[in-house]
Amino acid sequence: MFKRILIANRGEIALRVIRACKPLGVETVAVFSEADAESPQLDEADVKICIGPAKSADSYLNMEAIIQAAEQTGCCAIHPGYGFLAENALFAELCEQAKMTFIGPPAGAIRAMGDKATARETMRASGLPVIPGSVGTLPTVADGLKLAEEMGFPVLLKATAGGGGRGMRRVDRADEFEQKFGEASLEAEKSFSNPSLYLEKYIVDGRHIEFQVMADAFGNIVHLGERECSAQRRHQKLVEESPSPVMTPELRTELGGNLCRALRAIGYRNAGTVEFFRDSDGQIYFMEVNARLQVEHPVTEQVTGRDLVTEQIRVAANEILSFGQDDVKMEGHSIECRINAEDPFEDFRPSPGEVTEFVPPSEIPGIKVRVDSHVRPGYRIPIHYDSLIAKMIVWGPTRDAAREGMVKALESFHIGGVKTTIPVHLKIMKDPDFAAGNYDTGFIARLLEQG
């Protein structure tokens, strides 16, 4: 096992990793930017070190500064969390060159899956159905428009190096294709330093379903079931749940087995998420692989009883995966709400500032409540980063119990000083369609239009 790990991230995920390390006897080094100098998670690390100014490019994305910090503090491994450098193949290679373990997939797997167009072709070759679209990236706007007209509108332009909804545009008509192509390419260049786009047929009224996988260095790979992530706003997830209301045990076994075989073939290791899209006829298509830990991993932990971050660390330390496929049992139901510091009544405008009150919900009979957050009263939310301030996760014996428990938990979660998305989450939880499990990726937009 590692003696000391550097956590190349911030906020709630940094704290999540710190707390996973403690029972393992692993010391932690927390890095921070100048804007995060007073961030509460730093108090729980064994060592903290500043890596640069507020701007992400000069701190949390500064590979040289992070490697240097790890060397200076005697670390033998780096955990990237999610976002920032978590899916950066070059960073994984730099860690290896510095004789440090990157706690994530190997650089080759990150590169193969990080290029979304390449990942589509890899999975297509492995027998998984993919959404109809381009083979590889689009050389020119004209090539993209020609293919879109052949396929029929609407279509979706997506950054090949993308994630988090950036570098993505829906195109409904031929006369808007060139403009949307330019917008998506520019955003992709700014976000990922790669302007390349690929094209997919846009599936109306579809559902976003993803599978959690975990693999070790000895060829063992398992899936831990699926999560439903269709409650989205502008391609950003707001609510996730596990299991999906529309997944059958038979389909879970079939899809899970196929994707594990595909990832084993490319030498995948550590945690990952395989994303699918289900159309209104029930056909499921492969979309992409996120070669990292996901924000929504806690719902999988709650229904399987497996600590994914601890498992990440163990397999990175060359330990054998602690469970096999037959050991994975999904029990009960879990729902996660991403609580953002945003004003839902002002088009979700970010709401940075000082948190004057932060009182998580109290115990709810028959329901397990978990809050993943680094926030406490007096903490000032910076303007420079993602607006996520807490993840509320509940578990119940049934989906109805979990949903009703989430309503109670949200109603008793008090955050003062900043606006939050809690009112929208309550609206979602109380909506009859969500309660029935009858929703898709257009659900949030329709719900918000109702006022």
C-alpha cells in the first residue's frame, strides 16, 4: 500500500479521497490554489501545499506544478479525482515518468477512450451498438453537413475530447449547421485544446444510462450495475439514481458482460463509466467511456455496498480486485441530487459568496442519508470553479421510499448566504412523471417551462 498520496483536485471529491485514505493508513497531501487557501477540506489532509493562482490553468491543470508538489512532499501516488486532469493521458504518463502511480486507468486506455470518436469505433468493433453517426472526426464543416443531411435532422455535434456537456450542440436544420459547428469547435478548443468534432444522430426523448466498472491489473474486471442520469439541464446532470427504472436484470447482465469484455480487450484498469443512450423504442446504444471516477459514484456505492474510492487505491497499489462479478448485488434504491450554488430562478446563474448556514438533514427513519461536501459555515465559495457544493445521497429499500426520503432530506437541508438548486430538486422529486420513473433527457426542460 502507498505511504503518501497527493490529491490533485479540490472541494468535495478531494475530501472524499482524504477520508478514504485514513482507514488504509495512507497519508494525504492536499493541493490548493490561492483562491482555495481557506477551503475546509485542507484541514483534514496531513500536508497541504499551494500550487498556483486561482485560474485553473495555473493551478489544478498545471501538471508540472502538481508533479513538483508530489515530489517535494514525498508522495508515491497521485489521485486526480474527477474533472481537471482525471482523463489526461499526458498527465498519467508524466506521473509514470516521475515514478509515481497514477490512481486511474493507464495512459493508453485513457487515450483510446478519451477520444470519443475512437472510443465509438473501438466499441463498435467489440460488438456494442453505437448511435448512428460519423466514423471518426469530421474533417470539414461541409463533410459534417453532408452526413447530417443524409442521416436526417436533428443531429448532435460533439467534441471528440469532450465531457461535461462542453463542445456539444444540437442542430435541427441545415441552415444552422455551420454556425453550430463553429460554436462547438471553438468551445472544444477552449475547454480541451482540441477543436475536433464528431457527429451523432440526435435521439429525441432518450434516456441516459451508464454502467460503473472496476478493473485490476490482473485482468479482473466487473461491472457494478447501472445508473440513470436522464435528469439533465443543458447536458449537465442534476439527479442520478441506481438502479435505472427501465433496466431489466437480463439486459443488465447482457450489457454488463459485453462492456467488460470490450474493456478487458484494451487493457483497461481502475474505475470507469460506460455511457449508453436508450431510445423511446428501448434500443440501447453505446455513447462513450469516462475513464475516471464519476461525480455520481455514491449511488452505486449505496446499492452495492462497495467503496469505489478505496477500491481505486487498492487496485492502483497492485492489489487484486476484492470482489468478483458474482459478489456484486444491487439492493434497494439510491438517488443523488447535485446541490449547486446557483440561482434556479435566474437561469441558474452562479451564486458565489459566503455560506452563513450549512445544516445537513437529520436522521430519517428507514432511510440512509449521506451528504458529500467540503462546505461549512463561514466558507466563501470562489467564483473560479464549478458551482457544486454538496451531493445529497439517499438510500431506501424501494425507489418510492428513496424518493420520499429525498424530499424530506431536501426540505430539512438548510444552506444560508447563497442561492442553491434545492428548490429545483424538490420540484423534480415531487413531479408525477419522475415519481413514476417516466422521464427522459428532455424532462428537466419541460418541467422548468411549466414555471
